[in-house]
Amino acid sequence: MSATHLLILSDREALRWVVTEQRMAFPAGRSKPVSEGDEIFLYTTRGCFRNPTRDRGRLMGRATVSSPVGIMSKPLSIGERTFSEGCDLRIPALAGWREGLVLSDFVPRLEVFPDPVTWSVRMRRAVLSLPDRDANLLRAAVTPLLRAYDDVVEQYRQD
């Protein structure tokens, strides 16, 4: 049975790579909850675009894990971080660059955040698994904001 997760992206170069390559990369040992067939919500943190006072944490797209997670033949380096595990994604739909669903608006209704006051503490990881109820709520809320991948991907290649 497949699961649903938030892929937490805190750097715009990482976001750009994930979207344009349609791949996910993880630091060693951080990919454990993700399996082929799982649903992924792409989530960008407030600091992803380097202006946390202006930007909000947003769900930017939906994807499906389309290959097993494995060791990458050549580790990926973005900034000061190295990613040695990865998998393929199929991203059918995205929000525009710096657009999407503001997650904090939904925090009080999400089971994954039992204490809405300290919810951001749970976001300090690469992947956060979601209960089915939360996944259904977020899927329904984000879907109207998404457009076809091919219509939006160029925004992610530029900046």
C-alpha cells in the first residue's frame, strides 16, 4: 500500500533540481520512509527562496515516486549538503514558481501536527509522512492551484 509524504525543500537550487530532473535526492540514511509508488507533495520552506520574511511555506506540486530508492552513482552536492541516495519522480502538476498552497493555513486541521504552536519543529527533516486524512485534505486543497508540468516547468529553470 502506498503512503503520502511531504518532501521538504529548503533551498531553491534543490527545488529547481527536483522539479527539472524529476528526481529526489536524500542525504545518506534519510530516505527510509519513501518507496516506489508513494505520493509526494513538494513543500518549500519559508527560507527556500532566501527571504523568509516575505515567503511562506508552500505545497508546490504533487509527484509519484517512480523508481526504487537507491544509492546514486554520483552523489549530488547542493550548497554545503551532499545527497547520496535518490529515486525518480513523475511530476504531473505544479504550482507556479513561488506559488502554491500555504501549509500553515492548514496546520490546525492536520493530525501530523498534534501541537499547532510547535508544528515547524516537525519540518526539520527531509521527508514527513502524512496520515491518510491529512493527505486527502491537502490533495483536495492543492489540486486546484496546480497546472500541467509542461506548462510551468520553465519557471523553475529560470529565476
